[in-house]
Amino acid sequence: MIAAILQEIQLQKDYLNGETLSSIYFGGGTPSLLDTTEIAAILQQIKRFHTIAPDAEITLEANPDDLHSEKLDALAQTPINRLSIGIQSFNEEDLKFMNRAHNAKEASHCISLAQNAGFHNLTIDLIYGAPTTTDSIWKANIEKALAFNIPHISCYCLTVEPNTALAHFVKTGKATAVDEVQSNRQLEMLMKILDSQGYIHYEISNFARPNQFAKHNSNYWRGVPYLGIGPSAHSFNGITRQWNVANNAKYLSTIQQHNIPFEIETLTPEQRYNEYVMTSLRTIWGCQIAHIQEFGLKFSSYFLQKSELFTAQELMQQQGNSFMLTQKGKFLADYIAMELFWD
């Protein structure tokens, strides 16, 4: 698999048209299983075919149970300069409900170990809205993250995806369905607590200290082209979107033949407008009318007309040529975006 990834990096060398890389992200699956020589080989291959910015953000996703002292000390010797740790909760009951491999002790311990190894540019994931997550547990989770002085926190509402164990448990009555009132209340708690501690709510699910916004995520939300390498990886160049085959065996065999096993979709102006609205409206930068006009003047007229209702309801606000959600509007982000889509 590593050999195939190195080969694909070479095959895809022209995809970004020589743009300097501001972010490299090891994500999807469990990249923390890679050893340092494999990480070094991948980064060296990227450097061979791309220019990497001196201050590039290089992130590794990791599970808490993978982050032991020896692993972290070794990672500290690589160019990896940011860790994204899937904590989910510091509460034992939550973790059991979510069927996580780590326990509450490991959730806390891995953060201390990472910081001791020199990783202070950290982001962690937390989940709210689970039946096991009472308001007091959720408050304790937030306070625990603050106690570690984590500079970036991503928080997601529990969702029940089709064809999963949780979906089956909910359907058979073994688990309680997600309570939207509870979820909204806990999101409001989160926003108030982190705001009081100086965090900026720069995207619906993401909070960061000043100057600690994730480069990788911010680029995605603002429509910057990106290249994905490996099975299931997606790429976007502003006009087309492509995605590699999800089957490992097919990926390996096709790469061995010096071909890339992908499907491609050319986005219509309507799709590009909808995607821009969906991603940008979630951020503090909001939707820029000048950017919408690039898809066609009909889209900016449509957006201005449709947004009047939401500005009148104080769900959106206008600042110059930018439109963004208000605090009240953040609770209805998906609904508002859907109403602004080109039909």
C-alpha cells in the first residue's frame, strides 16, 4: 500500500498545477498505524514533486490508544507538526456507548503524553448529543479540554448513520434516538463556554484560539483545490471532483499498471454555487457576493433575493459584500443552506 501511495503521488504530480502546499493531512482510516519511516517516505515523495511552504501545517490523525510514549517521541522526530486526536469523550460511559477502542484514562493520558513530546499544536474531536452525555458530562468534557489548553477543538453532534450498529440499536429499542432539544442545548453550552475562554467559533463545528485555525479545514471550506491520495481519496480542482476506488485490491492492482483508479465529475455552475454556499456559510467568512458572481450573475441575484428572509429573521447578517450566519442562525445552518441552494 505504501508503494502504491508513493506511485500515485508521482502519477498525480501535475494535478495542483505547481501550487505551493500549505497543508498536508494524513487522515482517513488509521494513519497513526504508519511508522516513522513510512511517514518519512511519503513526505519525501511529496517534496520530490511539490513545493511545500516553510510554515506548512502537517497533520496526523490518531486514535488515543495508538499514542504511547515511544510512538510520540518517534513522531516528534518527523515533520509532523500537528496531531488530530479522536478523543470523542473523556467519560467512560460515553466511550462504551460509542464503541470506542480507548477508555477515559487513555483519552486524558494521550494528550499529556503528546504535549510532553512537544506537540502543542493539537486538535481534538468531541461528540455531544449522545443519550449517555448529560449536560453535566458535556460540561465536564469541555472543561477537561480547556484544562489541557487545547488550541483547537472540533465538536460534532452524534448522528445515526444508516446501516450501522447504532442505527440497528435505535431501531430495535436498545439505544435512544438523538434528542434534538438536548443537542441544541449542548451546542449552546459549548458556544458560550468556549467564547468566554477566548475561542473563535470560526466554523459550525470548529473552535480555535486566535491564529490557530486549521489551515487544512479552512482551505476546504473556502474552496481551495486539494489532492487526495490513496483508496477512497477525493480531489477537487475548482471545476471537477474525482474520487479513487474504495476497494484496496482494485486500487493496488490499477496503480501497479501505472493508472489511477478514479471516477470524475465535472461540476455544473449550479453545483459549484450550491457547494460554495454549503461550505462557506458555515464559516465566519460567510458567502462572498463577488465569489458567487463568478458562477454567473443569476446566482448572485438569486442569493440576494433568497437571503432577505433570513436577514429579516436575524438568522443571517450582511457585512459589506459578505453574508454570514448569526448566533441564532448557526443552529439552523443546514436548513438555511438548503433554502439558498439553486433549485
